[in-house]
Amino acid sequence: MAGRTLVVGDIHGGLKAVQQLFGRACVCEQDKIIFLGDYVDGWSESAAVIEWLMELGTKQACIFIKGNHDEWCEDWLRSGQANKTWLQHGGQATAKSYTMVNEADRARHLAFFESLRMFYTDEENRLFIHAGFTSMHGPAHEFHTSNFSWDRTLWETALTMDRRLNANSPLYPKRLKLFSEIFIGHTPTLYFDVTIPMQGCNVWNIDTGAAFTGRLSMMDVDSKFFWQSDPLPELYPNETGRNSR
């Protein structure tokens, strides 16, 4: 029996949340899981999240996309030098989670970060990317590849254009015509006072603010049915998560 294709938003060190989601969605080994990045920075279990994801990838089909927080953590594991901005945006909790991780396991985690994809396109021409891209010819032609993990103009464009123009209009943004659907994280829906996955045109935002006061979300990309964890502050009542963007 064919499994589902499921996409997961930004985890940010919330191992309890992703494990809860897998239980609520009754994930099985036949399912294909696409993770949109930002596995670390925020809650206390970043190192444990990476270990859990690595183990999961040995059991079933998984696609792991790289987020901006993953880039920061990768740089730190490689160089030993902590970016000050990273520390202020959840990196301190991540560094603390690695205090009991030995050098051999750190090297394994670094290899995992280095193996992450910048984006993924499936057989249905659906794009999965952490943040966005700016090239009218698609991410494969992007000049500033940092946009993959930082860009917010794709999402802003989709929200602005939603319901304003028919997709056949010559004024319709070319970026949005390149793919049947686009799935992103990076910009918490909480910024728009929304607590569930959002849609703008053919773009779906799955980041429902698990780094802050929100929940972690998982969506079936075909049916658009979604599951959510409990709010992260309830799963980690003695922690504060990320306090800033």
C-alpha cells in the first residue's frame, strides 16, 4: 500500500512536539516525510532532535531541507566559533544541548547538516524549500543562494497576490507559475495572528510558530489535512523558547 507524503514545519529543538505529531498522524514506514528545516534553536532538545531525525532517515523515506538556523549550527559545529546573532536567536539553547554530546557524535551531526538539501522538487512539480527564492527561473538559477533559507519576499508576494489576479494574467508573478505548489517554513504564521498552516496563492506556509508560543504542524500534501502538536510552551513548561525573531 502506498504511503502518504507528509511535510513538517520548523521544529526548533522541540523533540516532544515532533514525536507527538508522529503519534497523532499515525506515521508509518510507508509514509514519505519532508522536513522544511530549522531543526534546532529554541527549545532544549536540539541535539536530540538531530539524533532522532538521523535515526528516522534510516527507517523510511525522508527529505531534509536546510534552514537558516541549521546553517548557523553547522558553522558552529565545524568551527567551534559561535555567531553572536545565532546565540541571541536560540543558539544558546542548542549549544547547551550539545554539552553532553561527544566528539564522534558531533562529527556525525555535522555530516548530517552538510548533507541537507537546499530545496526539493517532487514528481508532481511541488517545491519544498525553507524560505523562498527570487529568480524568475526558479531556485536552480538563484544567484544568492542564501535566499533559500532567508527570503520572505516569495511568501509576501503570494499573500499580496492571493485572489487579486487570475494565474493566467500576464501580471501574475512568474515565480508562482513555476511550480504546481510550494511548501515553505521560516515565517511563523503567528506573525499574521494565525495558528494553523496558511495558504497564499499556491504557496503553503507550514511554520506555525513552534519556536515561540505556537504548535508544530504536519500536513498531508495531497489532502491538505494537517495535524498539530500541543503548544510548545506546554510541552516545555520550564523553558521560554526563542524570545526574538
